[in-house]
Amino acid sequence: MKKKRLTALLLSAAAAASSMQLGALAAATPNKADYEETDKNFAKLLQYSLYFYDANMCGTEVTEKSRLPWRGDCHIYDAKVPMQPISDLTGTNMSKAFMEANKDILDPDGDGFIDVSGGFHDAGDHVKFGMPETYAGSIVSWGYYEFRDSYEKIGEAAHTETIIRHFCDYFMRSTFRKEDGEVIAFCHQVGDGAEDHRYWQSPEIDAMHRPAFFVTADKPATCVVSEAAACLAINYCNFKESDPDYADKCLDYAKALYQFASDCDKAVLKSDDGPAAFYESKKWEDDYCFAGGWLYLITKDHKYLDLCLKYDDYYAPPGYVLCWNDMWNGVSIIFGRIQDEYPEICEEARVATGRGQYEKLNFWEQSAKALDFYASGSKDTPGGFFFMDEWGSARYNAAAQFCALVYDKYKDGIDVYDPDQKDYHFSDWALGQMEYLLGDNPINRCYVVGYGENSAKYPHHRAASGLTMAEDPGTHKHVLWGALVGGPRKTDQHSDTTNDWVDNEVTIDYNAAFVGAAAGLYARYGNESMKPVADFPPEEKQDDTTLFSGNDFWVSGYYMDAPESTGAGTTKLT
């Protein structure tokens, strides 16, 4: 790791000319015939989409693992969380008595600290939030499992495995177990959202306090523990051939976490236990069923169905879209796969959930029903974009695409809910939606950073921006390759400004299903003309901005008057 050095103290004021920010709100919507032809290179798209995870890596191995030269090791002090109840945003949410009783497990080297380093920053900020992190780990890994050939064909398999290992290593490091393997605690969050959002700077120079939040038997959170178990279970599948020892370790932790979730009281992650209003979970049953389904597929141990089937919400999938707060679409697909091998699951689920004796469950049919709803156009913008919600509209769209492509893989393109539809119409629908995201839309905007000249250029991301405030309209110092920005509004408009966290937010959960959708589209529609970009990413411009990121950094500030209550005043450097 290079020695950090302070290269300059720059005293600056933000420029007033907001015209430097491209794409204020778009004007009138043209006819679809006016749309420009998009660059549909799904090999390139898959390649680019992975690099967002390089930008959001956290820990002591970022310099080694990240493929972006402007990222370096950060938040290394996450390995030194003090063994104390939270005070002044320092310590953990565990009680002093609990930590004392379990100090040999929480602090095996006896130095008075707990190691919860690694993982990924949530978004353009630097908190490690449990729900989106476990979801992102699961879905990125699931995409690799379903469409592995796509990653291998474009030479991105090793890169992807670095990313998903980084997720798994963090989740296993965050799991604290007795000698017999029983889990006593799982760290689901590091950092405080309100404190973190006070600063706009690169993660390498962060020095704010970062409390750690844990799930214990006294502080249950079935949702986040189950989703971590799902991620680890999926990666047993991903590594069982290439690295069986690592795969077995992932499965061992997955089983232990699922048992922990089963033994503790069932509960959602409470807002006052870390996530506050940022990621308040609404249910746990979906995550619990998703993980249970994967564990059954892997082990064929019926106990996992016994544990989870009674919580299945069979009719839920059409209600929303796959996301960190709703896994029912994923559950219907995984249960559909089990149904193919073990048809009895349908009757067992009916009985377990107390449904009427004449109800005939078919998980694939329910999955297709949801996809038919998405593809019906009833939720489309005037420009034809499937729109579920304003905040991060593109992530919901990409997740629906991913589910459509996985469904078609297993059902050979047949819509079992509406058999009169043409084969692979779900995949064709996903293709059209991705074309919209790549620029085939009323404002000719590509919602993938760096993909084309018409891409969004001002994602809401501290590290990539190189700025000291989100309101600064200046050009970003680094390209946040492959990041899926928030997306269009219901009117097909979009604000490409750094400070717009609705239209231009980027997060690890936004990109999660987007990566899988790109892989699925390449698997279905790829051809010899689609190739990844050679020597990617391109070299950074050789100017003074190369000093201002990664393990080197710069500081800017401004002087401000700070009057005291006594009437005296000082001038402080901020």
C-alpha cells in the first residue's frame, strides 16, 4: 500500500454554472420512431457491469483485488471495532454482558476489538448495510450460477469470482460461532448512515466513527441472516467444482446461519438497530424461504422444506419485483426448480400454509403470472419502460428482466400461465427493456455509466466524483464504469446531476440483477459481433487527478466564520 500523502490543500468554492452538469430534466417525449439506434453489445455490457463492484470494495484487500487504479484500501479500522456498547458512535449494539460472556468468540486474539472488515460499501456512501449487501451478494452470485458460460466466454469468470468471494469472505468473517459451529452473532451493518452522510469524500480518507450492529438471539433479524445464508449456499454451487474446500466452507456457514435464523425468534431487522430509515425491512419470510429453497436444492434434506414452506406467500410474486425488500419472485423460481425434481412440494406447501384442498399450486405458473404482469404494459412509461417505483426505477426493471431470463432458461421459453403467448416472449420483453436502458428511449439517455457517449455522467458517488460536495457541478474525476444509475421517472425524464440521489443514485443492489440480466441476454441473443472491450478499463488520464484517489488523496476546504454563543467568533477551516 502506497504511503498516503497530502499533496495539496485546495481552497475552493463550487462553481455556479450548473450548465456543466449534462442533462437537466428532459423536455418533451418524441415518438419511438425518433429514438436513436442503441449499441446492443451484451458482452461489453456484462463486462462493464461488474466493475461497479470494484469501485465499492471495502477493506484491507481493495488495492490487491480491485481492478480500478483509483481505489485503495479503506476503512481498515473496521477490523478494530471496540468491544464496548455503542457510545459516541463507537462500539457495538451488543450488551456488555453478552460481549463479556462471549469474548473468546468475538475477540479470539484478546486485543479488545472485533474484526468485521471487508465487504462492500452500499452506494455512493460508505456504510455497509446488511439488507442490500446480503441481497447483492445473493443475486450477483445467482446470476453467475445461471449464466456462467456468458462470463467465461467474455473472460470475466475470474473477475466475477473475486467479487463473489469478497462477499462470502465478509459474511463468514461477520459470523461468530462456538467451537461446535453454533452461531451466536452475525454482524449485519458497519457504519452509521446519518454520520456517514455528513461527508462527501473518498473512502480512503474516511475517519468517522463506524459502529457495528449485530444480530443475536436477543436481537433477532431473520431476514438478513437468511439472505446471508442464501448467498453462501449459492456459492457452494459456484465453487464446488473449481474449489471444493471453499465451497464446503460456504455451505457449512450457510447451514449454520440458517439454523441460527431458525432457532432465534422470527423478526425483521429493526430500524433502531442500525439501518434507521435507510433500509427498514418489512418482512423476513421471503428471505427465509429463498435460503431454505437453495439449501434443499443442494442437500435434498427435507428439513429445509419443513422449516420454510409454512411461511411461503404463494400469491405474492405479481405484487412487486425482486429487490432487497421482496424476494418472492426469487422464491417462486427456486421452488419451481424444486417442483421439477420433487413435485410433492406443491401439495406440501398447500397443506403447510393451510390453503383450501381444491387449490392447485404451481410455482412456475405463479412466476409466469408475475412476468406476464410486468410485460403487459400496464406499468409502462409513455416510452415503454416498465416502471415499478420512482426511486431506483432501473433496478426494479433490471430485476424483472433477470427473473424473465432465468424463467425462460428453465421453461424453454414457454409461458405456462398464458400458453398462447409466443415462445420466449419474456426474454424478448427483457431485450426491449434493456435496449431502453442503453439509450433506446425518448431522451436518448444511456443509464449505464461509461457505456456510451450518451451515458449518465454524474452518478451520486463520492469516490468516483473526486469532489468535496455533492452540489459541486464539476466534472467527475473518474468514470464509474458499468454503474446502473437510478433511472428514468414515470414521464421518461431524468436528471443527470451528482446531487440527485433519486435519479442518479448507484448502489450494489441496483447493479446486482442488472449484471445477471446482461449475462442472460448475452446467453440468449449474443453473437460473434458482441465482444468485450480489450485492455479494459482504460488508463486514467495522466494529470494531477491521479494523485487524488486510491491510496493517495487530496483535501479541499474553505474558511467559514463560526460565531460562539459568547459573542466571540473564530474562523474555522472546514
